[in-house]
Amino acid sequence: MYYQTVIARAYPRIIGQQREKSWLFFDIFLPLLSVCAYVFVYRAIKAPEDYIGFVVIGGAMTAFWMNVLWSMSSQLYWEKEQGNLALYIMSPTSMMAVLLGMALGGLLATTLRALVIIVLGSLFFNVHYVVTSFLQLFAVFFLAMVALYGLGMMAASLYLLLSREAWHISNLAQEPVYLFSGFYFPIKSFSFWISAVASIIPLTLGLDAMRQLVFKTGPSLGFVSVPIEIIVLCILSVVFLFAARLMLAYMEKLAIREGRLTENRR
């Protein structure tokens, strides 16, 4: 039942996004516009050429943050508005399986879009990569995605409890994370403590580690060493997934005890 639920919830995320062609435009070409803007700024100020690559990688990773913010964190709230949340809670399956399926489906669909952004950005701006360790690169990406979508699963319950505030929280969280996670520049530019606090967001360390592993000047511009960032990402993955499980359990108990969580507040 658990794995069937995961597959059932992942399927519409993968297939449905391919059917809505307008989403392809918003998910691929709009992030490319931001990438182009930063690339032209860096070239105007004659920044090191690797900064162009930093921007391309960061622009691709924005797709994951947008997917977590709008398709994961806000999902349970939207399901409540559509009347589906009560069916999820009453069903014999686990809510964790429902969210895990959403996460896996969204991750696969978003990965394809991120790859397109990297390929197009690299071709347009002639970005050169020097990968020092494919194993570490895969480990960093995998752990960053586990931690990030764990954060999204935890936030889904929080958004639901906050009800109509979910829309405002998503709008509020979007741009600050672009800044403090260093999507378009190395987070080493911040002070140590600002970078350390920003590391709570998994993409911060994930981006920093990937840049260290694929660019020649990456290690000199990194926040901390890659092994340390891998360890921290492992910790964040466990913490966020455990917190997501606790939040979902609390949400289900609240729905059973008060009987109003699945209804719109008047």
C-alpha cells in the first residue's frame, strides 16, 4: 500500500507537467532570463569567468526551490481547498507516502528542467567545467535534494496549520532564499555567521559544494570544505525528514481531535 501510494502520487507530477506546455516556458525560459541578467552584469564588471558558471548552476537550482516552495510546501493547503485532503486523511495509507510520492514526482520532473537550463546556459555562455569527483558530486546533489524535499514535506504541514497565510509565506520566502543561499554568487561573500545561518537551507551548502567540485576556482571560493558540507547535508536530511514525520502525525491527530483541519476557516 505504501509504495503504491508513492507511485500513484508521483505519476501525475511527472506526466501532468509534461501535458501543460505553458509550465515548460515558466520553468525553463524564465529562470534563463535571470541567468542572462547576472551573466551580463558579471561580464560588464569583468568578474572571473567561473562566476558565469556559478550563475548557470544557481539558475538551474532555482527550479528545485520553486518546486519545493509552490508544489510541495503549499500542496496540502491547496488539497484542502479542493476538498481532497479529507480523502487523504481518511484513506488507509500513510500521509508520509502521499508527500513522498509528490516529492519524487516533482524531483524527477524538475531535474529534467534543471538539466535543460544547465545545457542551454553552458552552450550560450561557453561555460567550462572541471569535475574533480563525480562520486562526491552525486552524493552532494542527492543529499541536497533529500534535505530540500524533506524541508518541503515539513513545511507542507506547517502551511496547512497556518491556513490562508501559506500564500504569503511562499511569496515572502522566495526572494530572500535566492539571496542568502547564494544562487548567483558564492556565499563566502557573506560573513561566516550569516553563511552559517543560511546553511539551514539545504540548497546553500549543496550549491557551494557543487561549485567547488565542478569549477577550477571553486575550492578557493567555497564556504567550508566539501566533506564537511556533505556531513552537514546528511544531518539536515535526517532532521528534516524526522521533523516532517512528526508534523504530519500532529496534523493527523489535530484533524481527528478537532475535525476542522480539512475544512475552510470562515
